[in-house]
Amino acid sequence: MQYTLVNADVTVPMFAAAHNIKLNEWEKYSAPYRKSGKSIFGIAMVLGLPRSRGQVRLRSSNPLDKPIIDANYFSHPDDMKIFVDG
């Protein structure tokens, strides 16, 4: 398990995108803190060596078609246990 302390004031677009947070929701939530001059920090947890396996498949023979991505997150029970214990 990897823990990362993130200054969310500085990296708002990156932080929001990485954690699937809509930017306008983050702006609304963080507005009182930013107006007060306080910093906002987040802790990001990353499961470094997951046992779950997903797959990426071609949608078609057209190279411009987006691939089919099945991340299959937490499909192996050990991954969720390690993540929760972390």
C-alpha cells in the first residue's frame, strides 16, 4: 500500500481527475477553505501490486476506435482486504 499526501490546492485538476471527482463539485466543496487562505490536503492510497487482473481489447480493426477497457478492480478478494487494512 502506498500513501501519498497531496496538496489539493495546487493540483486541483489533477487531483479531481485522478479521484473521479467532478471539478465543479471540488470547487464548490473547497471554496470556503480557499477563501479563508487555508490549505487543503488529501491522502491518496494506491494498491501497488494488485492481484486483480483486467483486460484491454480492441473494439475493431479501426485504429481510431477506442479500446474496450475492463479494469476489473477488486475482483480478487485479497485486494479489498489489503486496501481496507491499509
